[in-house]
Amino acid sequence: MTDRRAELAVNLAKVEERIAAACAAAGRKREEVTLIVVTKTYPASDVRILSELGVRHVAENRDQDAAPKAAACSDLPLMWHFVGQLQTNKVRSVVGYADVVQSVDRSRLVTALSKEAVRAGREVGCLIQVALDAAETADPAAPVPGGAAGGERGGVAPGRIEELADLVAAAPALRLDGLMTVAPLAGEYAGRQREAFGRLMDLSTDLRRAHPAANMVSAGMSADLEQAVAAGATHVRVGTAVLGVRPRLG
Ligand SMILES: *Cc1c(COP(=O)(O)O)cnc(C)c1O
């Protein structure tokens, strides 16, 4: 075993233990939670090791890094999730490898994803990314603070989920899978991950009234996966706790 393989195996086992403990504490079955390992900034060789260690879901947040990595790993039985801010000019590339895009947060992106998925002859799963720190607004033209129009983190205000979900559900070659969020750093939920993820679960319940199959709830990262599992998340996205502290912000 190489050093890196041993290191990843140990880290993965620790994360697996945390997820299992969180499921047990919440009275949930371990199978109800899927681990997605966020491999951003780490090389394809790590992805290959993770695959050998039994990981089946990986996530990336920048197409420039993800596209060559996915190509180098195309022989592996992996599901690729795209979790970053997505510009429409990258959509064609992303649709080439992503099974699920978790960061759908505006109608233009839905249109572009649908067009490219049709062109590629694939079906792409979509999660609506929710910004729990965004001001509630019914005005679709209003910029979301920290959202697609204003910053790094992305996401739509809760009041705009329905409109975007209906758009995805009606779009050719797209599949509405559910909701995703990142615990907010600002606003009423700052530092209150459990409450933030609880709010996401309520929004998921609302969404499933109109779209019963859209039952994915992607929440929780290295620092707060327990709170996400406690709230009811179906998918946790873990980077640092498996791969180590990233050399740069990514
Ligand atoms: C980087 C990233 C993660 C993983 O974060 P860690 O703190 O490294 O576990 C999860 N979700 C998104 C959207 C990310 O960009």
C-alpha cells in the first residue's frame, strides 16, 4: 500500500464511522445516506485510489479541473457530481461527464443544460441549490446576495425554488432530483447548521408535493455532516476530512 492509499483509507474509514454514528443517533439506516467525496484540487490519482477503496460518488466544483480528471477516470465506476458555480459557457463540457449538477440556480442555466444534454444524448440529474441566507423575494430579476449575480456561493432564495424546479422538470433531458445547500456563513442561519438543514428538509417536503421523485437532499460537509444527517440529508459532500486540507481555496 502506498502512503497516500493508506492515508485515504484511514480518512475514509473515519468519515464512514462518523456517518454511521450520525445515522444511528438519528435512528436512520446507514443506506439512507450517500457519501459524495469532493475531490476538487486533488489529482486523478487520488480519485482512482478512492474508487478502489469503494467510493462511488465524487464531486468537483470547477470545470477546468474536473474535465481532465473525469476523462482520466472514465474507466472507473463513478458518478460525477458538479457542485460549483456554473457559467453557461462551461455547460457543454460539464454535461460531457457530470451525472448530476447540484448547483442549478437560474433559468438560463436550466435552458443551457437541457440543450447540451439533448445534444449529448444524455440525461442529467439536477438539484436546485438553495441560498438560505438570501433575502426572500418573489422578484425573479432581483439579484440574490451571494448568489449567481453577486458572489461565490450561489443558490436561489427559497421562494424561487418552485419556479426553477418546474422549469427543470419540464426541460428535455433533465431530471429533477432534489435540493442542495451549503450552510450559510451569514444571515439568520449563520453558525446554526442544524436549523439550516432542517429548513432545507422543510423545503424538500414542499418540493416533493409537486415532484415526488425529487427526493435527494444534499447537505453537510466535513465540518457539519452530523447535523445534516440528523436533519435528514440523503447525501453528504465531504472533501477535507477524506483528502486533507486543500492547498488553496477551491
Ligand atoms: C468543497 C465543497 C464541499 C466539501 O467541503 P469540505 O469542507 O472540504 O468537506 C462540499 N460542498 C461544496 C459545494 C464544496 O464546494
